[in-house]
Amino acid sequence: MKRALISDIHGNLEALNAVLADIKTIPVDEIYCLGDIIGYGPNPCECLDLVMKSCHSTILGNHDQAALFDPEGFNPMALQAIYWTRDQLDNGPGSAQQINTRWDFLGELPRQIDEGEFRFVHGSPRDPTNEYVFPEDIFNQRKMEMLFAKIEHVCFMGHTHLPGVFTTECEFISPDECEHVYHIGPNKALVNVGSVGQPRDEDNRACYAILDSEAKTVTYRRVDYDRESTANKIYAVAELSDALGDRLKHGR
């Protein structure tokens, strides 16, 4: 089975449309979304509608959670964006039924999905919604040991917007270092699938991954999109910081 693993869309409709179009060229059996459909970007409702239509399974992200409850640990820029996002979800576009459907969808999202040897989360296997696992955490052996102890084999996640694979040898393997294909072996691994809507690895193209459970491979894909259009939408909204548009152009 081939699954496309997308994460951290963050209301970026242009990036999401480009990734979904790329997925159709492969093709895959199912699409899994690992959270943060909304937050930061200018099209939260439209991205939610597409995810509901296109994805077989979806995980709750911390920005999705923040729209439902009180935000925790958000910086002022992210906080202002989530309040604006809430207003967009409350007031459309669409009918009252569509508005309620979006809220119901968010409210019913699971924090993790376990399927045999694979776990799917947004943050980490220890805290599925909120914990970050950064590349520099390979130097924190105790943290890595605790994370690996929580999984059977492979955990797929997002949250940091930084694609790559953490190994039990305390290595972080970026997509470039494995020529964009990681071969799943007998040892445990934590796999970050990157970000569709707000990449932060200095590559401004949308990022996602393909899990081929038969070939035992994870293939990273980068997709260009009309980021100028997304940035201009952000600039046009007073409640969204211009920095959110600027960072899309630089991938950081």
C-alpha cells in the first residue's frame, strides 16, 4: 500500500492544491494528514474542506487544537493568527451546515493513529500534539531513548516543518542525505514528513512524503506552487503578520 503523508498545511491553499495534484500523478491508495491544517495561512476553511474530501485519516495538530481550545505556548504572531482563523471558521465561507461540519471535523480528530508497526502523530510519540522533535535533539540521548521507547517500529510526524529521519543511532538524516528515499529497516525510526504549507528547511517548495509499506520506503517529494499568491493574501489581512508571507518565499 502507498500512502501520501501530508502535514502542516497551515491554511496555504495554493500549496495544498499543488501537492494534491502531484499525489494524483503517483498515484497512492490513501492520503493521511498529520495535523495543522489551519493556522498562519489565509485559507483555513478551504483547506479544511479539501482535507475532509481528500484524506482517509487526519490527526489533530496543535494549531487545530488551538482553534478549538485556549492556545498554549503560542507566540504573539501565531496567537493573533489563530484568533483570526477562529473568526474565519465561525463566519464561513459556506452555509451554516458547512461551518458546523468543519468545527465537528476538528473536534473529532484523534491525537494519534496506530496501525501495526506504524504510528502517526503530529508532534511526537510521547506527546502526540505538542512536543517538538528537532534535529538537534539527537544530542539529547535521554530524550531520544524515551521517544523510541514509545513506539513499536516507525512513527511518522510533522510539527517542526523540518523533514528527515531520526535513527536509534542518534542520527538525523535529511532528505538530501538519503537521496530523498529512506529505506525502512529493522531498527526503529522517527520520520518527519515536512510541511506542505510552511516549509522551514530553507527550501520554499511544499514538502510531503510517500510511505510504501510493501517496498518499505519513505520517499520525500518537493512541489513548487504559487507562493506569491499566498503571500499576497496574507499581506491583505491586517490580522496576519506580513512575516508569515515573507517566510514562505524563503522557506524558513
